[in-house]
Amino acid sequence: MKIELLRTIGQRLLKEFHSTKKINKTAIGIGAAGDKTYVIDKKAEDIILSALEESGESLTIISEEAGHKDIRGGGKKVLIDPVDGSRNAVSGIPFYCTSIAVMDGHTIGDIELAYVVNLINGDEFLAERGKGVFLNGEKIHAQTDDVFYLISYEAQNPRKDVPRLISLLSESRKTRCLGSTALDLSYLACGAISVFANPSPSRSFDFAAGWLLVKEAGGIFTDMKGNGIEGIEAGLKKASPLLVSGNKSLHEKALKLLNGEADN
């Protein structure tokens, strides 16, 4: 698959949603991953699937709403989160995106292309394995020093998740819970976020594109215990907690804090 196809999909999505002044807040069903499906989710997925079918390529789709779908008998896997942050969208919070990852294999480590587009301001994040990561056409890099300027996090179950993160969040100059894992990881890749943490398991399509963006930007991507996630199989089931940092030094500091090993 060529990067141009992903960018074409992004432009179609932006054209559709930039003209949407009011988002329907009614859930219209339950997606294949088990979460509520809103009109914006279905509309975005339809646009993406239509473009992929028009491409003429043989592909295997794994999408939050439609689940598994083969195009022309199947082929390379395409992991899609049509709208990551749909709860933000229906609540009127302008922070959500589309995330697409292409993989030649079955595991996260097989991802070769990544695309995330911010559906509010049009920011496009693109990565191709071994060729770096780009924001709106300019090459970017993750944070290089070891200061916790801003730590973002996800709290699917705040009562359980937030206490597990307090030791880390307390050491940051600023913290944010933004509500879109793919965008968190994208902005970490350009140095805007120092560390991202999610104690609860995330599904692979939530972080697949972000994994390649971060890796190509020089960042570190593991689970909350510091184990690599490259061997995780892509699918609809919840896969892994996440700890992601701009560089090795930040990551080591974060792990020590989370494991109660930080220097007093």
C-alpha cells in the first residue's frame, strides 16, 4: 500500500467532518470491539472502507466497528480505528482522530505504515518503517532530554487506574487526560508529550499506528512493566497496558517511579 492512498483517505475524512457542525450523540449500535458505535464512527469507517475497496488491493481489514473483513480474498492487514476519541466527539470536545496501520504479518512488530489524522485541525502524522516519521510533511523527533514536561494518560477505570499512576504523574510539570490514545502517541512522537501511560489493556487498533510513529521518532514503547509489545497479535481483543516515552532515559525514570524504585 502506498502512503498516497492513506493521505487520500485523510482528505476525504477531513472534507466530510469539517463540514459537520453538529455531531449526532445517539449510539446506533455496538461495534465488533464491544464499544458503542456512534454515527460519526460508522460514517468514518464507510469512507475508509470505500477508499480501500477502490484501491484494487487485496487486504484484510481489522476495524473497531466492522471487525474482520477481507477485500479481494484478503492480504496485508489494515488496522483501523475510524474515530479514536469518539466520546470526545459526541461530547463536543475537539480532540479526536482517525488511526490506520498497515502490517505485513500478524503482530505489532510487523507494522510497516502508519497514518493518524487529527479530524479537527488536519494534522497528518505519517510513518514508514525505517524512513522516519513526518508531521504535515516535516520530519519530527520525540523529546530528547529527561524532563517530565507533560505526561498524558488514559484512565478507562479512573478508580483503579489513577492511583496506579500517581507516583508518575506527581513528578510531571503538567498532566493531561486527553481521551484519544492515537493522538496522545502522535503528539508524543513530535515531542509535545514526554510520557504516555495507560494501566488498563488497550486494543491493538488503538495504538498500532502510534507504535510505529513513536518508534520512528526515537521513542520507547512497552507495557507498564517495561516489556516490549512487538510480539502482540493484532486483533479486536484487549491487548496490553501501555507505557510510552520520548526516549530511553525518560522511560527508565517512569518505570522506576511506577515500580516504587525512584530515588528519594
